[in-house]
Amino acid sequence: MALQQQLYSSKKGRCAMTQSRNHRPITTLGQGLTEMYRRHSPRVLVSSIVLLAFIRICWGHWTVWHPVLIAALLPLGPPVEYYFHRNYLHYRPRTIRFWGRAWQLPDLAGAQSHRLHHADPDNPQDIFIPDCIMRWIPCGVIGGCLAVFGPTLGIGYALTAALTILTRVLSYETLHYLGGHCPHYVPKRRGLWRWIILSVRKRHRPHHLVNEHYHMQVASFPWWDEMAERIARRRGRLGAKIPKSGTARNLGVIIDRQGAIID
């Protein structure tokens, strides 16, 4: 099947099918960061982190327990990333039958954007967190941390937690783009950065090119991904070997030119 891309227009509310475009190959870190920070999501994250770091420094009240809070939050990244990717980004529109009629449940904006990403994986327009989600992330993270940690631990701990989470999201965006979708970029110097980039690429490319049900994690150590796949194999949902999937490019959802779901 020829590679095609579904372009969703929020103004017209419909989808159009176009051939995959050729993208400029990224071969250096400078080119990758330049292309990355042309996008809305990284700019919002960097601006939010810089502003929040300034507020946190001005607030003060540092204690030895702040590193403990950061160390406690970091292990939550892998399971959150895995389940968000599996259950939200790979969401498929469902139809329920009630009183003899079929009702189409609404689709999710993040899942729509992720299908575009799978249709043309190396297109930088669809790699990063979409604007409809990104506009809520900084306010949601900061407000949630103030609500959870503010009344009990204090404002300083809440700001530290929010800064940790936003930095973790930015690291996801960076590794997802440079490691997973810049196949021509290979760091020249051997070291930790080269190992991280090649490790992310080795695990994430098969998710797009072979089978979308495997290797859900991107910017985390793969221990949670491997554990989840091992449990799924025991339950019979996944096989011992990774088979070639026919739905890796559309996630099993086909949309016509008018935006109607065919399958």
C-alpha cells in the first residue's frame, strides 16, 4: 500500500489524503534543534520552564528534601508515558449500540494527530505534541502540583515538582524527535548522548515501521515497556516475535475525504 498521509483540517473538519512529502534530512545536532524549536510545543515548554525556574529561584526555601521529591517523581515517567501512549494516543473510535441504533463515540484530538504521525513518521509537523493539547499542559501541570503539594508540603515543593514534570516532557519531545525521527542524525563522538540517541532509535523505529503494538516507550528506560510486553505475551495479546503489522501506518482507522471513519 502506498504511503499516504491524512491531513486533518480543524477549520473545515475534514480529512484529505496526500502523498508523503520529502523532508530535509537532519544530520547534525544544530539542524535538529533549529528544526525542533521552530515548532510550537518545544517553544511553549522552554518558555514555561525558564519562567518557572526563575520563579522557583526567587521563591527560595530550599531544603534537602527537594532532591528526594525529584527522585520520587522521575520513576513515574515510564508507566505514565506507556499508558498514555497505549490508551490515549492509540485510541480507536468506537461505536456502541443502544435502543437498536448505532452511536459513534467522539474521536480524540490527540489520537487524530497521532494517526497523522504514524502515516508519515518523519514529518516534523506531526511529531510533536499538538497545539490543542500543548496549550493545557503547562497550566495543568502547575495547577495540579499546587493543588497536590501546595497544601501539604508548601509552594516551594509544588514549584519544584512542576519544574521536574515539565522538564521531563521536554526531554520526551527532544529524544522522540532526534532519536526516533531523525534517522540521518548520528552523534560523531562516542559517549552517553550517542548511546541514548541510538537506543531510542533502535526501539522506536520498529514501532512505526513494523508493528504499532510493540515498543510504546520513547524517552524512558525500556524496563517498563519490556515488563508490559512480557505480561501481554503471557495473556496472549502479543506474540513472542514481532510480526509485521498492516496497520502500523493508520492504527487501524481509515478516514475518507469527508472525514468519515470507514473502518
